[in-house]
Amino acid sequence: MAYFTIDVTIYAPVEDVWQVLGDIGRIADWNPGIRESYATSEVNSGLGATRFCDLGDKNYLNNEVVQWEDCRKLTMRIVDSNLPFKRADIHFTLQGENGHTQVAVSPEYELKYGVLGSLMDRFYVCQTYEKGMKNLLQGLKVHVENGDDSVN
């Protein structure tokens, strides 16, 4: 499985960051890589909550919350997608201190297609995925710090 971690400091209390991150159906409000998103479960947060994300160009993800620790940890699992993921979990970890929050995102994933998938990851997917995660964190930072609803 491939794995990497990227982090950012957000100058806001951990509760403010968690309020945005934990509202899983509204990720399109702050993640520039997602055109549209909405909750597909009766609840929009908490363990077992699910969402749909339209990535554009007919690409999509269906996610489920598989780990939830208020104001500390959130793990989203890709349960369905037309992208070449065999399995993928996206771990978010938050640590608050002195009115600011350190947010780390750590995708852990494996691609379909065996050796071909490994080559795809090495030469394309990993770099693209890292760029997407950097943009996700930057969008979260701008949204929380500025209350900016116009990321997309």
C-alpha cells in the first residue's frame, strides 16, 4: 500500500476546523478538486456517514466515515469510484494548540491492475494525489481562516 502525509497549520481553534471537516457532505465548499458533494446517509457526520463527490470529467468517489474521534481523527474510506483504487483510506489528524490547529492528511491506498497499477502510481497517480491533497488542505485553511465559501 502506498502512503504519504501532508500537513498544514490553520490559524483557528480545533473546534472550528473540525466543524468544517466533519460536515462531510459539504467538502465541495472548500476542496477545489471536488465539483459537487452531498451526504448520502441520513446523517452528515459521524461514524458510518457517507457522501458522494463529483470530481468532474465523469469521475466520482463514494466515501464512508470509518473512524471518528471528535476534534482529533477522521478517516474516510473510498467505497466506490471509477478511479483505479483497489482500496483507499484518507486519514485526517487534528492537533490544536494555542488557538491554531495542525491538520495532517495521510492517504493510504492501493491501485487496481497489479504491476501496471504500481507503475501508474509511481509515474502519475502519486504525484497527482499529493497535489490534490495539498490543494485540499489549502482549501480547508482558506475556508476556515477566512470563512470563504467561494473556493470552487
